[in-house]
Amino acid sequence: MRMEVLCRMMKAAGALMLMLSLHHMCFSSAQECPSTPDLLNSLRQVEKMLAVHEASYQQGLRSLRKKISALHNSTVAIFKKRASCPKPELPTHGRRLGRVFGVGHEVHFLCKPGYELIGPQTRVCLESLKWSGQQPMCRRFNSTGNSLAAFSPAAPSSSSSSSSLPASAVLPSSSPTSSVRPSHCTHFLGSTRCTCDVGFTISGRDNNICTDIDECHLFPLGQPGRLCVHQCVNTPGSFHCFCPAGYDLAMDGRSCTDVDECENRMHNCTAHQVCVNTFGGFQCVAVKCPHMKNATYIKTSPMRCERNPCMVGDKACTQAPNSISFHFLSMVSNMSAPRVLFRVSAARVLGDTLRFGLAGGRGRGHFSVQRSGRQTGTLLLVTPIKGPATLEAEVEMSELERNTLLGRYLTKVTLFVAPYEF
């Protein structure tokens, strides 16, 4: 506005100076002065010339302002782009989420299974190019005085996130083992943002209290997405999984892996017994050859008995199995069916026919035998078995020549079913 007034004043002053100069010329010389129309025409031409110069000046001024504004914006953008906080340190036994460290950006921190996060879960890059809050750390659960060894697998959860505090309640100390902690608030660009440590949630009217989240209550064992395959115990800010006797907690901190007592020599089986590892334990079994009225057997290997030769014409002896093999299998409870459990094959065939079938045993309703090859039969699990249970299945292979029995071979399969589904 001031520039426009200045231009108008300059234009008027120029026209006035021109008129005074013409009048002075008229009075100072003897020549004839121009007429009034000629003078007005000259003034109009001068005014047009001044208007053209003014428009050109205004256009140049607007262009200069645009260039200055663009230069300012680009400088600010470059500064904001380059301005960032230093790369935050990784907590030991933890990891960081977030790769952008510019002003206003956030990074998040997590701990490995078996560790809890001490400190803020989220940190923000402030305009001062410093991270909000303190550097978090990861600590083992049993590193405090209240170690998880004090928890019993059958003990109920010691805290719950569903309880609320009255307005007059006294906030307990912010100890890592407390189920209630104060929130962490950050003031940034005129707004306040409050966060809680990992495993806690905002509660209270003013968002100033964080209560523990009961992860075991949110993810029950009987539902998909469960946290633990066996026992879950809630802890302040986290949870811990327990396994039954005979299992170790897996590396993921949630699954259970079977302990092989036989391989680790943690059994009490004698020299005359065979150690069979089962899910969650072991069994000491003793293989003994059967006693039959018309046939005798001899143990040819730890898991096999052979029939002694029969007398000529002793049909009762020849009807007895030529050999009896013993096999022991371990399986989890409620294993899906149908499922292949065992295969029986003939090393050589003397006759023209092989037949496979179930000869006996406890739990016949759970098993079936099918022909799976010219010389192979398969023992199938047809219905699930709920443990704990011990079942037997006897698979018989008969060799015939023109419908005349040449020999019978018996395989006794014993199944040890665990009480758990893992």
C-alpha cells in the first residue's frame, strides 16, 4: 500500500515538473508556446509511459517476492529434513522398531522373551534434537527380589488390569514389580501425549495412571492365539509360561519341549529293561518271549523272539507265530486321525499271498490295518485317543501258498499316550 501511494506521488510530481518546465520555456523564450490540447496530449503520453513503467515494476516486485518465499520454504524444508535426533541405542536383549529419527518421529522398544522392559516403550524426537524420556533397558524376570521362581504353576494371577483405582487412591511407587505405575507424558507442539510402559495401559481420568495388562486373562489357554501352551502366570507388565514336569520351556518362551530322559540318562531303568521316552516322562519296559503250550520261543534280539523248530506233524506248533516283534511308540493326546502309526513289511516272500490284519490287543476300536504295498501293511490310527493311556495293537502278517499257511509273523505295537496335546 505504501509503495502504491509513493508511485502516485512520483507520477504527480513528474507531471507538475513537466508543466512548470513548459511554462518556464514559454515565458523565457520568444518562441510560440504549444497550445493547451497539445500540452494535454503530451501529459497523457507521459502518464501512459509512467503506467507502463509502474506495471513492469509491480510485476518484477511480485516475482522477487515469490522467489524469496520459495527460497525460504526450501531452506526450511532442507533444515527439517536434515534435522534429526541421534540414533537411539538398542537395549541389551531387546530391539528397536522405527528407522526414521527426524523431528516428531517415534521409535518403539521391545524385549526378547524372558525379559521385561524397564523404562518408556516409546520415545519421540523433540525439536531440541533430543529423545524424550530415558533410555530403556531389558531385565530378566528373575533378576529382582520377586523372582518367578516364587510363582507356583497352580497359583492364580497376582494382578489384573480390569480393576480401577478411586480418585483418592495413593499411587504406589513406580517399582518394576508394581501393578500400577505413573504414566510418561511428553509435551510437544502444544499438545500432551501420555504413554505407559510395555504391558501397561492408560487408566484414570487424567491419563496419569498406568495399570498392568493381564495377558493371561486376555488370551485364555483354550482359545486360538493363546500365549502359553500349558500354564500362564501374569507378572507386572508381562507374563510367564510354565511347563509340566518332564518338559522344558522352549526358546520362544511359550512352547514346551519334551525332555528325553532316556537319552539324558535321567531314568531308573535296570539293565534288563529298555527305556522308552514318552511325552513328559519315560517307561521302563521288559521284553519277554511268550510261553505257549505247543511252541517255545527264544529271544534273538532285544525286541524280537523267534519260534523254535516244530516237530514234524505238530500242527499246533506250526499254527503259532514264527516270530514276534515288539515296538513301542509315544504320542500326544487327541492326535488327529486317520494317521499312519507303523508299517510292517516282509523281507522276502516264499508263498504267493500275503495277508495283513489285526490279531488282538487293547484298543482295537482305535486301530485299523490296510494293505499299502505288495509286501507292506500299515497300522492306522482311525480315532483320536485322549491321554493318559496305554494301548496295544497286534498286527499279523500271514504268508500262504495256494491258501495253505506257510507262516505267521506277529508285531506287537504298544502306544504310550501323553496327558497333554504337546
